[in-house]
Amino acid sequence: MITIHRVALATPATMDADAYREFCWGAGLERTDTGYGLLLVFDDIGDEFTAVVNDVEYARLLTQISGIAVPADKVTHILRKWPDLRPEAATVWP
């Protein structure tokens, strides 16, 4: 079971072109026109990781609802740690 801490979006509309390109490169993801939803989560033992979903609208919905179980088929990638998506961050990945 995972516990969602925060939902973020990594899309061409929410990031500048260089930041989106760096995010995709660092995460090992293909750049897409729609981008990705990022579920910043904890696992059962408290480790943090990022569950990536291709369905950005689903990720937007998760920002409005709490306590929802995320079906495994929605998660397309698992990334260690959480990305640093602050505009002033020197790099996206720790």
C-alpha cells in the first residue's frame, strides 16, 4: 500500500521547456505533449518514491480527493525519491 503525500504535474504547460526536458531526461521518460502526473508517496516502511502516471487528468483529480486507492494499472513508472520541482532548484533529481 502507498500513501500519497502530494500530487504534482510535470507537463509542458506547468514547466518551462528546459525544466520539462531535464525532468524527462532525469526520470528516464519520453517527452510527451501531455506530460505526467507525479504521485509523491510513502510505502509501508516510510520510504519515499514517485509513482508516475500518464493520465494527467487523473492526477489532477487526485489533488481534489483524499484517501483514494490508486489502481496499479494507473502507475506506469516508479522512481526512487521525489523530484525537486521548485523553479529555483539547480536540478530536478536529488
